[in-house]
Amino acid sequence: MQTALLHAELSRAVIGSAIEVHRQLGPGLLESIYRACLEEELLQRGISSRREVPIEVRYKGRVLRTSYRADLVVDDKILLELKAVEELQPLHEAQLLTYLRLTRLRVGLLVNFNVRVLRDGIRRRVH
């Protein structure tokens, strides 16, 4: 239960940070800009994150050379997949769930910054 509470609190802090970035910038920019600003916002709030974290893919016991990367991993607990698209698609959620499985992280946030109100662009998934 303690771990679930920590994840929930951290999720709220990350979502609050994303909302602040969206408030400052609004929709219509590139994903890379939102990623850099969100990383800065998290840093200002004392929350550690790593950008473009490599995702290891194993196939039949072997690690493959791949180019998959998580946009941000927050406090080594929450994986963030950021988008700046017209509309989130089922494929985006499938990507998040696959990244969670491959990284063995439990909690992921899919955040689409290309919306009028950011709450409409956030999906939280637990794997």
C-alpha cells in the first residue's frame, strides 16, 4: 500500500508539473519543447527525471539493438510518454503499456500537450 501511495503522490506532482507547462506554453508546439520544459519544471519542484531513457528489448533471451526511448522517467518510478498530436490513439496507449512492460515500471503517464485543457490529454496507466 505504501508504494501505491507514493506512486499516486508522485503522479499528482508530475501531472501538476505538466499542467503548469501547458498553462505557460499552450498547445501547438513540438513534443521536444514540452519535454524540455517539463523536465525543467520537475527540476524546479525538486523531482528527479531522466530524458530519453533507452528501453531494452529482449527477444528469446537476447538483448537487441533498438532505438526505443522513454521520453521521461521520473524518480525511476513513472514513465512518461509525451505527445503533441491532434488526438490520442489506441496505438499511443499500447505503446505506453509496452514500454511499461519492457522497463518493468508499474506506472505510466501518456500526456498529449496538443489540447485546449491538459486534463483532457492525460492518461494514467498501471501495469
